[in-house]
Amino acid sequence: MPNFNHEQISGKNICIVDDSVVRGTTLKFLSERLREAGALTIHARVAAPKFRYPCFFGINASTQSELATMKFPHEKLAKTLGLDSLEFLSVSGLHRALNFTWLSVRSVGMVLKQIFRSLVSPGTSV
């Protein structure tokens, strides 16, 4: 359990930065503790787009109904988590951050296709 310094938090506007929101339990827990410590407002900024689909590789969320962003509309999600505001990185913002374009995906796909062909047909250049 976090041990917040009430003197430093009381009457302040707080912004939590989180890497992602899956079920929302961490943000809800933190917002409750910050309110108890006297935070005036609590805002959250998430450095990933909304989780919309289950993930079977490392995050134990097997159905969409478990995902906080699929349970509630955006405005209700913020209130449910005890936040005054909640914003996520957009998918296009993620693409810009990674210098990602659909052309690069096609290029990677073409390279993988060539590698696969070389494995299936020895002697084929990559």
C-alpha cells in the first residue's frame, strides 16, 4: 500500500501517468488513496491506446468483458476509476511515436516472405 505524504498531496491537483489500463484496478486503487490523502483533483494520462481485445500473451485477460475500456463509455470509466479526467494515447499517436507507417509494415512483410521462401526453397536469395 502506498504511503503518501498527506502534506504534499492535500489540496493539490494530481496527474497519474500509467503505461496501460487493462482492468483499471491499479488506477482505482491509487485514486482512492490519493483522495484519502486530500488530493483536490486527480487526472490520469495513459501512455498506450485503449485495450479493446483480449491478450493471451502475458496479460491474463481472456475476454473483452474483463477490459475496463470495454465495460464503460469513456466518461463513465473516468468516474468509475475515481478520476476527474482520463486520456489515452491514440493509435495514430502511437504510430507517430514509433515512426510507424503502413508502408513499413508492407516492407517488413515482404522481407519476411523472402526469408520464408529462402527457408522453403534453399538457394533462393533473400
